[in-house]
Amino acid sequence: MQLQNLVEKNCIKVAPYRIVDQEGKTQWMETIITDLRNDPAIDGIVCNARVVTDRVEQELKIKEHLERFNAVSKATSDVIWDFNIVTGDVLWNHGIKAVFGYDVLEVDFQWWYDRVHPADVERVTGVVNHHVEHKLSRWTSEYRFRCADGTFKYVLDRGFLIFDEQNGQVLKMIGALQDISERVAYTKTIEAHNRRLKEIAWSQAHLVRGPLTSILGLTELLKDPATEKATRESIIAYLDRSAAQLDETIKAIISKSHDALEGPIS
């Protein structure tokens, strides 16, 4: 089929194919065929073939990884990744597009590093480096990861380190990113709700106590038969102001209580 294209194109590249060499090993070959029949010096078809076994086997391994990742992704919403420490390549399953909007499957370490929130990246890499240094296989970390649209999502990253049994050097890391943005947002809502409740409790313990204490003290003075008329009039004026202050404080507490109860807690 490909040779038929030689009529229209003067040069074609034949897809890699396998041969068995003299030692009985299977090798992948790539051939470029050039039609030089119009060249008087050649007057023929030239074939240049080369061994591309390493490249093809690497491509097949990548394809195998991606197929495995995509099979796993059907059973989980996590974003699966595979980081080859030796080559620096990072493979992702299709979850990288579904969760973060990126249309990539193979990148390098710097690509990931550039998308971790600047306030989180040193902490996360510190966690990984600590586990590498102390030969600890499993690590977890929460951080913010930038999506293709520029927004950030909170993620839980769980990694597993694979070490060389002979020299103890780390060869590979595999892991999974889980989007925990909704959980983090809910936690922050709960924390804000608790802060409002603490403010209400403080208001009840301090702001209400002030005018209430004044009212109780002034009331005792009014009960005293020895209190003169002029003093009584001043006490009543103080009572009015204290009562008004207490009323405003209670209204503020009621408003905060209403906001706390009506907040987005479900």
C-alpha cells in the first residue's frame, strides 16, 4: 500500500517493521524509499534502512502505560500520573483533560512544577525530596494546581516511589491527583461559620454585660429611698441610654445569629 504512494511522492517512509537478525533477535527497522529514476546518475529506487528498535520499544512502552492509565481512569475520577526520574518524562492519563482541561498526555517535570501554586510548590517538592532522601515509598500532599483556564483547584496528591534495588536510587514515581476543591470549600465554610459563632458568644459575654451591669446598678439606686429626686432623674436618663445601648447590642447579635444560621451550610 505504501509503495503505491511512490508514484505521487518521490520519497516515502515505510512504517517500522520487524526482522530477525543473524543472531536470532527481533529488530525494528525503518526504511526510507526515494525514487531517483529521473536522476541519470542513479536511474533507480534507493532504499535507506536503519535499526530503530530502541525508539519503537520506548513508544510501545508509552502506549502501554497510557492504555493502563486510561483503563484505571474508568474506575476512578483521579488523575493518574507516571514520572520517569531517569528521562524526566511525566505521563498522564486522560483525567488531566477531564479534571484540569489540559489536552496533553506526556510532558516533563517542569510542566508540572510551573502549574503548582507558587505558594505551595516549595512545600510539596520538600515533601517529595524528604521521602527520596529517607527512602520512604509513600507520600501525600495537598496543594493548589492551575487549570488550563487559569483557575486553581485544590488537589490531594498521593505518590509512590520506586527505588533501584541495587543502589537505592529512585527510578520512578507513580501516583494520583484527586480534586478536593469542594471539600476544601466546605471546610472553609464551616470554619467561617464557627468564627461567627465565636463572635456571637464573645458579644454575649462582653458587649451585653456592660450595659446590663449599668442597668442593674442604676436600678438598685432607684430602689434606695434615700436617693434624691434630682439624682433619680439622672438615673432614669442613664437607664434610657443603657437600655438603648443594650437594645442595639442585642439587635447586632440577632443579626449575626441569623447570618450564621442562614449561611451556606448543608
